[in-house]
Amino acid sequence: LFIHYSVFKNDKEGVFFNDRLYQIPLRIDIWDERKIRINARNALVVASTGGGKSASVLSIVQQLAEQKHKVIVVEFGRSFEQVCKLYPETSTRIDYDGRTPLGINPFFISDYSELTIEKIKTLTVIVMRFWRVKLDSNQVVSITKIIQDYYEQIKSDHSFPSFYNFIKDHYERIIARQDILPKYFDKNSFIHNCSEFMPGGVYENICKIEGSNEDKIRSKDFILFELTKIKKDPFLVALVMSILFDTIENKILSDRKTKGVLIFDEYAETQSMVDMFNGDDVHKTVAFCYQKLRKENGAVMAIIQTPAQLPNNEYTKGIIANTQLLYVLPTNETVYDQVIEAFSIKNKSHINLMKSIKNNFSGKRPYSEIFMRFADAHAKVVRLEFSKEKFLAFQTDGHDWQTLHDDFEINQNMETSIKNLLTKKYEKTPITAAALLD
């Protein structure tokens, strides 16, 4: 009639949460390099509004960045801006607006040996997006052959404008060398559509490489891509994400010593963006990331409010099939049931455990709870308990957030701004070490 259990035990490495019994720090290995619980580490975070999503993910991101993981966030808001301000030396924020050079060159290779089959496939996808027409298999094969020919003939200064001019100036010789029938590659259509990415075109800044951001991406541990200013152009968003994915795969994760995480915040809004020209959507690109990055020393994480926000198609099924780590924050029965259905959870104990989570923000030691499921076999509930400083650091909205940012504009130091806000909020009660521990 008694329930016997042991205390929670730390993993040898990982990210700190708090245990559910005593709220003491608990280290959990969410990377699992030794593959004890999971074979890969793609993740999906399910959290309704007000469930503590931002604070939970920010806590994970902050710790991964401190552990020298390469963390790249793509977002359409300002939730992760705080991390950049807290760690200015190891982070960078790229606020792309479409009017400044993107500063990323997917065509660059330092050596011909880097032109792998995977690299050619990625460049083929990017060229297809530039072209913006529905292509059949014959045209796709033609693009692949032309890319190979381009690198065989052009030995340096590779870029899309160079590739464009290569086709424009040498079309007849290219198709002769590669045995391509003219009907399988429409030169006039390619030249006309892709001219928008050349100097003077609407999207010329996509291909400009002045002020390279690749150096920032390689040298920093936390990189934030803020795409709010271009979210009304789904074509541009999908294109930027394809180029970004190429950079992550071929210029970061090609070094197997580097652990990289790509995070998509507010993914429900992102996935619904559809290119009006060829019907491609961002969802397809992200599904490809989930499939590909799991094979590298990398991971993808998407943050949604409910699985019902994702379309019922093969891309969503691919994402769920390639998700090994599921985070669920306190929500309602409807969302819990949608999670159970989407992930086909059969284990009753996992279901009961998930539905037992709750937050308590009004007690002496406020906390939030997270249900974590490692593939099918392992699940646990952990808590997050923040100090007052960390709680303010991970604020993403409200009066405190605005106060922090207003103060930061003056002194340009987020730690100082947090201390100033703490003093202001508790000025009637002097801040002491004991008070912070409480």
C-alpha cells in the first residue's frame, strides 16, 4: 500500500531544471550524445499563451549557449532579444529587413572537395526557389548538372550572380557539355525570373555579401535572426530560411565537434506562410530540416501552442516522426488530447503524468512545470524556479519588459538594468542575499 520512490538523480551533463519533490537543481541531459534515451534530439515545445513558454525555452537556450552549443533562433517577435543583451560578447542579432545585404553566400566553397552531393542538392533547392516556377524532374536534373558544370568551370568567387552570368553567357556550351536538351532548361525563363536577384532587382540584397554575416554566425555561440520586418513576404522568408539552413549544415555542423540547435519561435505563424508564386511554404523547409539535421550533430526545435495549428499533411507527419524530445507546458484538456493524438501516445502513465503538471506563480517559491518525453520509453516532469534576477531577465512582455528595455537604452548593460529594476520594485525592502534566496 506504500509508494516507494527515490530522489531525482542528476545526469552527468546537461541542462539544469528543478526536481518536482524539493525544487533543488536537477541536471538533465537533453542532448544525450551517448544515446541512452534518444538517438537524436529534435524537439517540439507545446505551450499555450501564458504557460511559461518563453521563460522555459530561454532558460534552455541560455544554458546551451553557455555550454558552447551553437544556438540559432529564427523568430518573428522579440522574445530572444534578451539573451543577446545579456551576452553581448558571445551573441549577435541579425534583424533582416530586406533592404540591407543578407550577408550570406550559399554558393561559396573554399575547396572543391566541399561540393558534396548534399551541397549540390541544397543549392538546387535554392536555385529552384530563386526561379519561382514549378519544376518537373527533368528540370531539376538539369539544374543539378549545371551547378556541377559551374564549379568545374569557375574556380573562384562563387556566388549566385556569378552562377546567373555563367548561364547567361555560356548557355549553349553548358547544355552541350552536360547533354541537356533545351526543353529541359528554359534559359529565357530563368534569366527573366532570376534577374530580380541581380543588381537593380527587387531582391538584390539577398545575394549581396557585403558586411558578411557568416563571420558573425561562425564566431558567436548565440545567433538571433529577427525576420519580423519581412514576414509579409512569405517567398522571402522561405528563401532566407533555405539559405540559413545551408549555412548551418555546411558551414557549422560540417565540424562534428560543433553541437548546433536551430529554433523556430511562434512556428504556427511561420508555417502558414505560402509563396504565391509556386505554392511552396515554410513548413516544407522546416520539415526538411527536421529530417536532415538529426543525422548531423545538430537539432531543430519548433515552438507551437498546439499540434492542431499544424496542417494535416506529410510535412507535419515528417516533423512529428523526427521529433525525439517533446516538451509540454501546462495547458487545457483539449490541447493535451491533441498532443496525445498527434504523437500517438499509448502509455497511460505518460498521459497521466503530462496531465498532472501545473504552474504556481503565487507561492513563496513560484515555479512552472514541464512534461518532458524522450521518444516513447521515458518521461518525467521537472520544475523551473527562477531567482528574481533571472525571472526579470526572461520577461518577454508587460510593463517590466518595457522598463528593462528603456533602461538598457540608457546604460547599454542588461545586468545593470535588471539590478535597477529590482531596486525599483523592492525599494521599500532592501535587497539582501537572503531575500533573493527566498
